[in-house]
Amino acid sequence: MAELWKSLPSWVRNIVVPILVLVLAWNLIWFVVGVVGTLIALLLKALVLVGVAAAVVILVKKAAKS
């Protein structure tokens, strides 16, 4: 691997490789942000669904009593 690295021209080592690393890091960061955002959105939807279901159960029980 060291031989391959040393065989590259200096402009590739100093310009192209850092740009590729930055692009890959940027994409990885946004992938992680997207996954976390999706998980949070699903969690919020589940909480809203549970809350609505609980409200419906409470209202149905109150309506059945009267």
C-alpha cells in the first residue's frame, strides 16, 4: 500500500485524495443524519399514534358508561 501511495503523483496525493476523502466524509455524515432523522420521525409518529389510540379508548369507555 505504501508503494502505491508513493507511486502516485504529488498533485494526486495533495489535491485529489483529500477532496475524495472530504466528499466521502460529507456523504457519510449526511447518511447518518438521514438515518437518525428517519428514526426520530418514526418514533414521533408512533408516539402520536399511541396517544390518539389512548384518547379513543378513553372516550369510548366514557361513552359506554353514560
